[in-house]
Amino acid sequence: MSLDKGTKEEITKKFQLHEKDTGSADVQIAILTERIAELTEHLKVAPKDHSSRLALLKLVGQRRKLLDYLNSTDTKRYQSLIARLNLRK
């Protein structure tokens, strides 16, 4: 249940910091957010899919670590990213 190439490219273009940026924390967090949304929708349909539930928890943990890193290094970017992705906090 990963994202297709077109979706990833679209997200990357929307959140990249410069032209060749593909791996900044902003881009990674945006991609993880999209994957989390997809898995959440899947789990609404298939509530007994425990392996996907564990994968979801792992993705949420990864995103949390990246958000904490971004908050500690550049708080303004952190605040703007949270606003753009409509995340709490």
C-alpha cells in the first residue's frame, strides 16, 4: 500500500524547498501524511487487518520523529508545514 509515482512527484513538487529537493523533512512528512491517510481509509474498510494497523503505527511514529526534528531545528518551517498539512499541534 504505497503511493504511486505520480502522487509522490506531486507531493514532492508541492513541498520541496528548492528545485532538486526530494528528501527534506518537509517532503518526507508530507509523503508520510498521505500514506497515513490512505492506510486510515483502508482500515475503516478492513478493521481486522492487523498488519496494516501495525504499519500505520510505524508510519505515525516516523512522522512524529521527523516533526520533532523539524521543530527543534526550524520552528517557523515546522509551524508552516503543520498549517499546510492540517495537522494538530
